[in-house]
Amino acid sequence: MWRVITACNGSAVLEQPEFALFEKHRATLERAALACRERHCWSPFPEMPAKYPDSAAAQAAGLAAFQAHLGTRFALEQPGTMGELGEEVSPYSQAPLGIRYPRADPDALFDAAAHAIPAWSQAHASVRLGVLLEALDVLYREHLFEIAQAVMHTAGQSFNMAYAGSGVNALDRGIEALVYAQQAMQAVAPRARWERRFGAAQIVLDKTYRLVPRGVAVCFTCASFPTWNAWPSMLASLATGNAVIVKPHPATVLPMAISVRVFRRVLAAAGFDPNLVTLAVDSVEAPLGKILVKHPKTAIVDFTGSVRFGRWVEENAQPALCFTETAGCNTVVLESADDLDAALRSLATTLCMFSAQMCTSPQNVYVPAAGVRTPEGTVPFDAVAQRLADAVAALTGDPKKAAMILATLQSPQSQALLREMSEAGRRDGTVLLESRPYPHPEFPEARTATPLLIRCTTAERHLYGEERFGPVSFVIRCADAADALFQATRDVKEFGGLTAFLYSTDESYIAAAEAAYATAGAQLTINLTGPMPLNFAAAYSDYHVTGLNPAGNASLTDLGFVAGRFRIAQSRRPAKMEPAAATTLPH
Amino acid sequence: MWRVITACNGSAVLEQPEFALFEKHRATLERAALACRERHCWSPFPEMPAKYPDSAAAQAAGLAAFQAHLGTRFALEQPGTMGELGEEVSPYSQAPLGIRYPRADPDALFDAAAHAIPAWSQAHASVRLGVLLEALDVLYREHLFEIAQAVMHTAGQSFNMAYAGSGVNALDRGIEALVYAQQAMQAVAPRARWERRFGAAQIVLDKTYRLVPRGVAVCFTCASFPTWNAWPSMLASLATGNAVIVKPHPATVLPMAISVRVFRRVLAAAGFDPNLVTLAVDSVEAPLGKILVKHPKTAIVDFTGSVRFGRWVEENAQPALCFTETAGCNTVVLESADDLDAALRSLATTLCMFSAQMCTSPQNVYVPAAGVRTPEGTVPFDAVAQRLADAVAALTGDPKKAAMILATLQSPQSQALLREMSEAGRRDGTVLLESRPYPHPEFPEARTATPLLIRCTTAERHLYGEERFGPVSFVIRCADAADALFQATRDVKEFGGLTAFLYSTDESYIAAAEAAYATAGAQLTINLTGPMPLNFAAAYSDYHVTGLNPAGNASLTDLGFVAGRFRIAQSRRPAKMEPAAATTLPH
């Protein structure tokens, strides 16, 4: 069926043409697997837009490609199209993008996806991996700046974040998912010879183990970070032989529409049915989400989005497998610091980053009532709160700097939330910093807001005891250091939390916090200062979400994220007593 | 924290006393891992009772230990005991065993389990693996024949099956679960150093990755095969740091009570809290199942048992992880055969084995209306059905032979089912073989029945379209060979099915059947004749259940069975710029 030759480095090389894409990208996948194993820093992509090959031309081409979409019908030759729809509005211009997407009949998408699965799932796993790595490579080489512009004008991210967080870092997360998919599939022997004596007879069986996909996966993508969870979820499902229907948030369709079209093109070019990847666009008025989750052909659901709908998905996806990432109260504990100003500067930066619209953005800052110990003495609680407010104000005072860091508000709902929380803060606590729009230097119509910072006590848990999506945070007075840690980790366990941040010079306190946050299930960053955003999550190294609290049930990326997406079917029969086949290619 | 030295074979040896049990059993685990990787035949245990060390004495001691339980209170020093209960009846004597077990307050068990978890989960994974391998070894060395007797007199298995299927093979499945647990845990690096430039600064972080258990697992064990699924489920949860509450079927408590006591003793001897493993006995009248599944502290549910309650568990376990194995219509397709008599003999044996009370027992035999092609010509449908009935009758005519193979009926409900199905068979089809009690040569009061065999057509799907638990099977006339395969695989997909059996001399038909059964999700055995029971499932080699149809959502044992039972929590902090620690012991 295939011929395996051994390269000079000892690795098997697959010579058949269907393995060409795998061979093309194999070094990348092997290097990524090493990074996943050792969790060190690595990426095949340049970190900054300026380092992209022929960057200026590529950026200009990406912008032009994005602009060419505006006011047009997005061509996607997929089945079941019945009219068109599209309601995206740029947070930068607050004007509609005017892009019209096919409105799809869900049944037609499921039927087409189910029809496409057999040939795809029966291909060798390496063939699938090769095609998917090629799709990521095409996204990188041909569409990265187009997607970055699309992310800016839907999610509202800054250009740099759109390039990094929604571009190369998301591609890295995709490769990472492929590493784990390969690992899980290679753990299954493709065949075996089994011999045992039963009474007087020697029974010799040849066994074949097939990887069987679950079926059709539905991948929900969110408004503020469309690609970051979506690409790895799609790749985890596709690599293991499933098909994927992508259901983007209606506010942020374009980045996923471009992605879907790339996957379809690359699949078709490799001889597979492009209907393995389709797009199901809906509207806020007529959402498709519940229909897709409850569809009898839905075998896997990946969901990124709101806590409320995420919980509904978790409760209703069965019998489909369900992987969720929602949100929570990300917590900060300020106990003591060698350099409090450096800590507060880092914290302020991270509170401002993309107007705190990241699932990893901190929200609740827990401080002992007695204040924070420093080498210069204890800084009282009120002073800590004020210095944090000052640090935020310093970052957002200059519109150019503010634009780079705050970017825009994805949704008008966040403006309403800011008004509501400001009022609640004045009523039940103290507003340290009012939110106000800031003038964006490039986009005068941009939907912007500086952060709202509220001071309160643990008696005002109703204020901070849920995710307040947008630039709202709370400095919370706790009884003492032990109470700060107790409150923070209890809130994580109860309300969810992905990330956590701790400043302490006390190693025993740090050890207690590591244990408490591990149990609560938030990924903890300790005493980090300097230019790295506190909530920066590195592909191949940082696990994203633990699955231990309400912020999500899955982790990007561990074996559990991929191992259940395929199943193992075996057949066995008496061996024809010839020597075993020479090929021992794993899955 | 630990010292690693390198043995002459290059593997690290863990010198600290807490690793002593791991070192004691490490060779077994490594050998088992090789078997899982290559799927060949291997076991550390003797296949037959006679090969057990000092077998006669061990068997006598096991019998004596079993008899000593009768009519007594089973001592189990676990928390929350409030009275006692026990309603087991031996299928061999039809007399109550008279064993009284502690009735436990579920809340007390959950609280004790939750309290026991931290120290257990914070131990090194190898420490846990060592303790659990020791527990399996103690079960093997000290309790195997006691458990075999307990299985006989609760589940009703024959002595040989109780030894093999509920003894050594179940221990093998337990070791197998430990192999995959180790593999999933070792895929996570324990720590890493991560360096990246941000602007002008070089950020160097030391990262720690902790394995965090889900919490308290509830393990339901079934009446007819108590240990086989239970031990691997318990071990998968325990190895990954969780605690387990065992909820045995009220008819079959003793094998699990003995198991629980062994785990508790070994855990305590190793310095861990024995409440990591507790027993929750209930009664048919006042079942605890739903209370345990819906308990807020339940984090994992393993369920083996009826289709009906299994479906309820799958639908209601959320947010707990849920692994089920229930039952289904295991199918046989008879298309053509080189030696039809040999095929029918094997089939008859497997239909009789433990009175078809195994989840892998075949039930539905699909035959083309035109009959089965053989080298001597086509044998007509009616003749095939009659020859199968004759083969079954030949096996069950001699009480001594019948006792060895049929054993007993676990439940009186099966007798009622046999009466009901016999009537339905006479009404809607043809009864080829009536069921009747056979006189057990050793136990005159034994609850016995020879198999009921019914002939029908695909129009009588209401007869065979669900699992009929007990010795009932159907020879089903199908339009032709294609229809036989279509009907069989459709029934598997719709009603569930773990195993499937095919006889065909047509390679293209075999290939079609392999593909169709892989999609339907039944593990297929092709053209097997001779002394090996067709439904024999070899640990380390045969995957049990695919998770692709209603017969269960989990597979023993793949990575998906263990990978979700723990989660990964990380912490990261600026590195103290010393050389990295010399120890690189994996999880």
C-alpha cells in the first residue's frame, strides 16, 4: 500500500504522493512535538509583523484583500445555501462591513459533512496531518494580514494583537493540537499478530486496529478572539478524521469565513471533499447555536463564548463530546513585593490589554486590609489601590499609547456594562478610575473606553463575583493575606477562572498559593514584572484552561483534548501463516 | 526531593523508600506497556487455576476464606456506617449468603474521600502506580480463589471463568489501565524553563506543571461480571490521583467488598488514607445509584450495567466525566464458510458460554435467505438454523459439560425472560430449541437454563432488536448477503453492540464487513474456529467497547479512558538564574 524508506537520520520517509504534504511539513511537526514535550519557547513564525517576509508588501496586500471583501458577497461554494446574511460592524469605524455570507441549511451541511468523512477518515493519519499543516501554512503565507485586518474590524483588536494573538500564536496553537492528535493516534498500533495456546491448539490471530472518527464536529467561535480557540479545535477534530461545521459569532464572521475557505481549498487540492469544513453563519436575531448542538448528527461540540451559553452547551451536548472555554473571574493576589511599582505597572498593562476583553485578563485584585509589604515598609490598602489606578491612568492618558494597548470595545454591550458598573461602584464601593472614551488617533469613530477601576471589600462580592466582560476591575479589601488567597481561590472555584497572578516575597505563601490555585484550577503567574504581558500564554508551553472550574471543561492542549475525538475499531482473524508484512508504519 | 540513580540497563531507579513498591513492580509495568504498544499476547499470570503456585492448597484456602464470610458481618472500617445490609443469594445454592455489609452514609464517604485526596494526588505518580500494582499483586497472591468463589456464588460464573475472566484477566485489565494512566501522565513535562525576548528584555520563566485529579469517582459494578470493568476503572481513577467510591450491584457485592478491603489495606500500609477507596452498598429496594451520580462531589462516574440505567447515567452525570459500558445486540453474520460445522460449533460454544450473560456474548445471527455457501454447496437457511440448534443441543446435553460451559443464571429475572421470549418466539417465529433447566452435577439447587434459540425474519425485529440478557439467541433470515450485513450493522448502530462475528470466504465481503462494523463500532472477529471462545477479549491486545454506539461510551483501555481523569495546573515565575535542577524525573 505504501513504501517506507529510511532517511539518513533514521526516520521513515513516506514516498507515495499522498504523503508529499506530510513530508513537506514533517520537520515542523517534529520540532513542535519536541517543544510540547519540553515546553520551551519555540515558534516557526516571526513574533512581530515587521519580521514577516517582505512585510510592507504583505501588509499592504492583506489590507487590500480585506478591503476587497467590504460590501460584497463572500463566495463560498458550499451546499445548502439559501439566501445570505451578515451583520458585522467594525468597532473601529462603527460602520457595517456590508459583507454577505451564505445562509446555510444546517441539515445540508451535516449531510455533506457526513458524506465527506469516510474517504478522509480512511486516509492515513499522516496524510491528514500533512493536508492540515498545509492549510495552516497557506493561512500564514497568503492570508495572515488579511485575517489580521478582519480580526481588527470585527473583534476590535489592535493590529499587533491581531497579528500575534489571532495570527501566528493561533497558528502555533493549531500545530500544537496536531502534535497531540498525532501522539494519541500513534499510541494505537495499526496491526498486531497475537498467538496463544488454547488446550491443544495454537491460535494465531492477525489484528487490525482502525481509527474511527466520531462524526461531525461543530466549532463555535467567539466574537473577541475568533481564531485562537477555533483553529486548534478544528484541527483536533479534522486530524482525527472528523468533519467540522464552523459556527462563528455573528459579530465576527470574516476571520473564520476566510479560514473555512482556505481549509476547503487545501482539502480539495489534496483530493478530499471540501465539505469536511463548512460555515454556518447565523444572526443575533435568529441564532443557530442550539439547533446545531442538538442536531442528531452532532458528534463533537467545541465552544468558546459566554459563560451562560457555555453552561447550556455543557448540559445539552450529550451524547456529543463537548469541549468548552468560557470565562471567569481572573484573580490577582497582592501580598508583598520587592518592587511594588513594577508589579503595579505590569498589572496595569495587563488590565488594559485589549480593554480586558481577553479570557485571560485579570479582573479581581485581592489585597490584605493592612496593605502590601515592601522593602520600604507596608503600603496601606488605599495607597495600593490608588497607585494601581495611577498606573492605569498613566497608560491610557496618551491616545496613541492607549490605542496600541486598549484597542476598541468589541461590543456596544460593553459600553452599557461600563455605565452600569460605574453606577454600582459608586453605590456600593468607590470608583477609583472612571471609564471614558478616548480618541483613537487613526479611527475617530472607534468604540473606545478607558478602564473602570472600583475599590470595594469582600462584602461587595455581588459586584465582582462574575465575569464583567470589558475593561472593569476591582481592588478588593480582604481581612489579611490568608483571607486574600482564600477569597481569590474560592471565587475561582465558584465563578471560574483561567489565569491568576500573585505577588509575594514569602516562599511559604507562594507555596500555599500554588497548591490552592492548582486545586481551584487557574494557571498561576508569580512575581512577573517587565514587558511581558502577565497573561501571555505561550503555545507549546502554557496550558490554557484546566477544566477544573466553571471557566471551561477542556485544556488547550493536552491529550484529553484530542484522545476522545476518535475511537478504535478492531478486526481479527486467523493468520495466514506468512511472515508479517514488512511495513510497520504507525497510524 | 528524590534521588535518581541510573541502573545498568539505563533506566532511572528511584531510591527513596516511597518508591519501593514502584521498583518492586516496575518490570511488570514496563513489560505490560510493551504488550500494549505491540498488542501481542502476554500476561504475568497463569491462564488456568492448575498453574497457580501451589494450586490445590491455594484453592482450598480460597474456598475456606469464602465460606468464612457466609452468615457474618463483613468488617470494613470505613466512615459513615449506619447499620448494615446484604441480600446476596448464590445462583448455585439459591440460598442467601447471609453476609451483612456496612450501610454507608454517602455524604460521609464523599467527605472522607475528598479529605484523602490531597496527600494521594500530591505523591509522585510512580508512588501511586507502585501502591496500586501492589494492591493488584495482593489480590492475586492472597485473594484470587476467595474472589473466584465469591464471583461464583454471586455472579454465578463457573469456577474456571471466575478464575480467568473475573480473576487474572481482570487483573490484567487493571495493569493495562495503569499503563495508559502512566503514559498520559508522562506526556506532561513536570517542569520547564522558558525564555523569550520581549522588546529589550529577556524573560526567563521557570514553569511547574502539576497533575490535579478531578476529585471523587463513583464506580458502579455489575451483577454478572463484577471485577472485570471495576478494577481497571478504579485503577484509572486512582492512578491519576482521584478517590473511588465503589457501588456494587446489590446481587454481587462480595467480590468488590474483598477488593475494596484489599485496596484500603495496601493504601494504609503505604501511608495513605484508606478512605481513598470505600464501598457504598445498597439494596434493590432502596438504590443509591442516582444519589451517587447526582452528588455534588461526584467528579467521575464509571458505569457497567444495564442499558436503561446506563443511558440515564450518560444523560445525568454531567458535570462529572462519565464512562459507560452497557450492552447491546452482538451480531453474527454467516455468509459463507470453508467449514460450516466448525463455525457452527464455535458459535454454539460462544452462545452457551456463561449462559450468554457476557456483554460480549453473541445474540443475533444473520443469515441470507438463500443459505450459506460452503465448498459442498449452499446449505439452505433452515438447515443452517437447525444445525446451529443441534450444535447447541450437543453441548448442553451432558450436565457435566453443560455445567462447565453454561454455569448458572445470575438472576431469576432471566428465567422470566426465557419464558417470555419462548412464548414470543412461538408466536412470531419458530422456536428451534426450547430452554430447560439442566441438573447441575455439583449444585442440585443451581439456577440453570439451556439456551433458547429462535428462528425469525427481519420482520420480527421487535424480538431481537434489544439485548435479551441471558441465553436467548435468534437466527434471522435476511434477504441476501448484503442485507445480512446491512441489517446486522444497522442493528449495532441503533441498539448497540460490543462484539461481532463474521464467517465469509469472500474477501471483498470481508472488507465491506470490516468497514461497516468499524463505522457501527463493534469489534469484529472473522472466520475464527477452534477452541478459543469467539468472544475472548485479550488484555493488552483487544480493545473492549468502541464508544461509537449505544453499548457504551468508553473503551478499555485507550488513552481516552484515562486522559481526562486528571487535569494540568501550572505555575510560572521568573527564574532564579541558577542551573536547572538535575532531577528530570517525569510524572
